Amino acid sequence: MRRLLLFLLLAPLAAVAQINTDRVMLMGRNALYYEDYVLSIQRFNMVINAKPYLSEPYFFRALAKFYLEDFVGAELDCSESLERNPYVSNGYQLRGLCRVNRRDFEGAISDYSTVIQMEPRNRACWHNMVLCHFELKHYEAADSALDQMLRLWPREAENLTMKAQVAIARSDTASALALIDSALVIDAFDAQAWTMRSMISLQRGEYAQAESEIDKAIIQRPRVAGNFINRALARFHQNNLRGAMEDYNQALEIEPNNYLGHFNRGLMRAQLGDDNNAIEDFNFVLSLEPDNMIALYNRALLLQQTGDLQGALRDITAVLDTFPEFWTGYLQRAAVRRKLGDNYGAERDEFKVMKAQLDSRTGRKNNRSAKTRKQSDRDIEDYASIVESDTDEPEREYESAYRGRVQDHKVELAPQPIYVLALHSLKNPTSRFLPFHQMVEQLRSGVSGYQPVLTNLEPQLSEDELQKHFAEITSLTARIEQATTPEVMLYITRALDCYHVRDFEGALTDLERAASLQPNFALIPFMAAQVICRQTEAQSAGEETLSMTTRLAYQRALDELRRAATLQPDFAYSLYNIGVIQILMHDYSLARESFTQALNVEPRLPAAYYNRGLACILDGQIQQGLSDLSQAGEYGLYQAYNLIKRYSKQ
């Protein structure tokens, strides 16, 4: 009887612990979704300390560490998770990616093989396992795996292009071309196939054909710097220097630290007489590779051209210290010394060259006439040659559900975010619009510490800021418990703090209490809607289509926003947020109406013009959409011009 009584007494406490653990776990996942990785790790640590036998918190902590590029720690956490539950494939897949990043390809192959045994049609694991075999030069194994992939997915062009890569690695260009052509029969718009075909054309010296093939690749993948680098090379060989220059500019806009782009653009600029900008390019190359003597010599020539004779002398001397038989360099240094009035030094350099020419045992190395050189070729005589990549293989990409934020992959055309009431905000330096409403000013007087603002640009919080919010939650909880009568402002303030530490359940609970105390304050349902939206975004991450659960959650947020709009008809942000949710639910005509209502209240709201324009485009009303996007651009939302450029031809 005593044991039964003890069980009954302890059972409620155990239930509370379970609820709290689940809630902390949910908070950690919310923080992970919004890229608050340090906060999410703290939350998963709490769950692990309370229940170290669970596998899930180890997996999600591994995912947070993976995003922070702590691949060692992430791999260890994956192993801990799999030790507790070896039947969840996600753990093996994530550990495989960690091992790939640590170049442990054998270990990654082991993980991917395990997943394939569990899920024979897991295409991402087949793909990554092939690339691991490729890295290890296990071409037979890669080819065998690709044959299996072709049996499973015979109409996937990428399987053929990967098989073509294996053929290229084996120097079987004829087979590679046949495979690429087969891939293009399946998918004439396969960018990888066109890229590979262009590389073979470049190798063969068929530069016009290579340019045409790269054009097709660029249409499909306009943000790949390597395509522009390769097209620049094809244009250079056709003496189209201006076109090559444009391609290097485009490549560096996409990938500002691209070595080949800066080096070759520097050479092009030098040929076109743009010496000062060419110097900047070689400065960048030398910041990456301070011992790159070819770049240093090219900079020396440019410094001489622009009148910086001391700088030119310094650079040429450093080159000659490394290459004491570079006779062209001695002649160049002699010319610099003569301009500086050092005739004795100039004559010594000239005598050294003359002696070398007369010395039959040494001879003089003739300058090469090659137009290009490989990146690893550091022969100083090739200082004026355009640089090509050492490898003729296209870049290989491992497939990952974890690359970048999940929400960034949900839709190609995304609306501007909802407006929220928050304690932190980012400023848009290009926008002239400042969100404002009298209700927010009234709320400011009742909230201590951080001041509430309306924003649709939320920053990632620092560790110190998060700790302040945790401390504020503790303080407010004590004040609420001590208060003789409930105070609505305490609940609203604590809800804001809970929102910022991603405790969405806690925020909603406080807002429900605040609504019961002050049912006619429009900001309370407005805040409830923003919390529901953020919670739904995190929980629906990765959905290809909206689930019924997600739709019901968004409908709940719409109900809250409509209540806020009824209570405060001149609060444009409720109407605006209704429109955003309607876009997410694919109700484009209703969204357009909501944004129109918001603009009737606040005619200068740029995000409303942007989103109405987007809703029009998604609804097939291109011209009307372009007009709204133009208005958004005028108000400082310059992303609008990207869409205008993209859709104006339609």
C-alpha cells in the first residue's frame, strides 16, 4: 500500500518532468530552425542531462554542430544517437556528411551503405557514396554503384553525367561524350551535362563550340562562377577580350574570392591599359598567396607602368631572389634602375644577362609562346599566360537535406516576411519606411528594458542578449507570482522574452492570460499570430506541400489577425500579415486583396507592394505584378528589381 501511495505521489511529478523535457526539446528545435545554433545546443544539453538515454537530442545537437562546422563534435553526437537507436537512417546520413567534410571517405561509405540497406531507394545516399568512391579513386566501385542507380532510376540524367565523370577520370573521352549525349536526350536542360561537354570542347581546342555549350549551362545555372570562368577562357582563345573581361567580372560578383577570376582579370586589365584596377586584382591574389612570384612580377610591371618605381624594384628583386635565372626579370629591373638614376645597378643587371647569353653551358631560356598555363604551373617564364584550373572535372556536390536553412529551399519565390512585435530589429539601409503605430508607443511605456518595435527584419541574438532574456523571464515570473492582482503588461512582456528565446508555447500561454485580462487590446492577438506563424514555420520545415496540420495552424493565425484588424482597423500590419499567410497558403487573389487593404491604410508600406506584386506574378498577372514591384523598388526594396528583370521578358 505504501509503495502504491508513493507511486501515485511521484507520478504527477514524472509527468511534469516529461512535459518540461518535451517543451525544452521543442524550443531547441525552434532555435535550430531559426539558426540560433548556440541556443539550440543549450536546450539539447538540458534534455540530454535530464534524459541521457534519448537518441533524438543527440541527433539535433549534432545537426546544430554541423551547421557551426564542428564536424568532429557533430560526428561524435551522431554516434551517440545511433548507439541509443541504430534504426534511424538520419543519424547515418548526417554522420556520413560529417565524415565527408573530414575527408574520411571510407567511413562515409560505411554510413551510406548502412542507409542503403535500410532504404534501398535513398537516392541521396547512392549519390554521395559514388562521390566518395570517386574521391578515393575507386572508379570500379563508383561505376558499379552508378549501374545500380541507372537500374533504379533509368530516366535520371544526372546518373549518366556522373558515369561520364568516371569515364573522363579513366581518360575515356569517347565514352564520356556518348554518356553526356544520352543524358541530354533525357534532359536537354541538364546544366551539368552542358558544363562537362564544354570542358571536353575546351580540351580539344573547339572554343566556339565550348562557348555555345557553356551558354546553355549558364541559362540553367546562372550563379555558378566556374561556368563564367570557363566561358572567359573560350572567349579569350577567340580573341574576344572584352567578352572575357565581362565573364571574369560576373564570376567575381558571384564568388568574390575566386583566384582564377582575379588573376586572369588582372592580366586582361593590363592588356586593355586599366593598370590601376589590374594592380588591385594582383594585390588580391597576393593576399591569398603571398609567395606567388608570377603575380608579384605582373604587379611589378604594372607598378612600373603607373610610375611606382620603388614598388616595382621591390617586387622584381623579390622575384629574382626566388628565380635567379629569370633573365627577362633582370632586363626589366635594369630598366627600372636606370629610371631611378642607378646606372651602375642597371649595367650590372644587363651584364649578367649578356654573360648568360654568351655562356653556352647556361644558355638563355626562351620565353614560351603558350597562351595559357595550369594553375599549379609556377614557371616564371609563363608570367603573361592566362591561368586554367588544374582539373578539367566539374565541381562535385554532395546531396544534403542539411545544406543551408531548410526554409530557404521551400519556394523559389518567397514573400517579404511578416511584421512582428519584437525587442530587436535590423535596419534596412536602403528603405526610407519606418513602421509605426500609436499602440506600440503605448506599449513602450509599460515595458522595461528593451523597447518593443515593429519589424520584419529580425537579427540573430548574441549569447549575452539571450542570457538577458532568460534573466528577464525569471524576474518577471517572480513578479507575476508575487502580484496580488494580475497585471496584463507583465504577461505581454514575458511573452516577448519567451518569443525571443524560441519558447513559443510559453509565449502563447502568456498571451492567452493577457487576452483574458484585456480582451480589446489588438496587439495581443497580433502577437499571438506572429508566435503561431514562427512555430508553424519551424514545425513544417521540409514539407514539400502544406500538410493539414500546417494549414490548420495558419488558419488559427489568420483568425487571430482578423480579430486584431477588427479591434484596430487602422493597424495596417495585421492586414499585411494576413496577405503573407495567404500567399503561403497559395490563396493569391485573396492575398492581393489583403495587401490592397493594408496599402489603403498605409500607402507607403514597401513590403506590401512587393508582396502584392509577387502575388500577381504567382497568379499569372505579370504586368500588374511588375508595376507593384517597381513601386517597392522605389521605396528601397531593391530585391524587387531582381524579380522585375527576371519576369519583364514574360
